[in-house]
Amino acid sequence: MKIDYILDLKGEPCPFPAMAAIEAYESMKNGQVVQILSDCPQSINSVPEDAKKRGHEVLSIEQSGPTFTYIIKCVK
């Protein structure tokens, strides 16, 4: 899978990861994929939910230690 953008938001408290992801979706083209890294525990709720509400496809969610990795495909 080709990753078009990487947002490394480790160390950023919520709601910043979700807000940064929303800004990224707005600048992305249809079909592009973003990898979002966050160690904010609340991001497990906010990042996938916000992506789905905006019609984007959550391809995967993984956790390694305190870090969550979200792979999201932009759908416009």
C-alpha cells in the first residue's frame, strides 16, 4: 500500500491529532492515503470516528506500545 502522507503526532495531546487529521483530509486528493501516528489514548476514538463521519475509509488501526497507527484513505 502506498502511503502518500505521514502525520507524526506523537506527543501531541487530544484533540490536536484529530484536528490535524481533518486539516490533512481537506488538502488530500481522492484515493490518497495518510498514515497518522499518535500516542494520545483518546485518539483511538476520535481519529477513526472523525474520518468515517467525513466519508473517508479507515483501512487499518494498529497499536504498538503507546503508539496508535491509523491508515486512512481519503474519499471525496
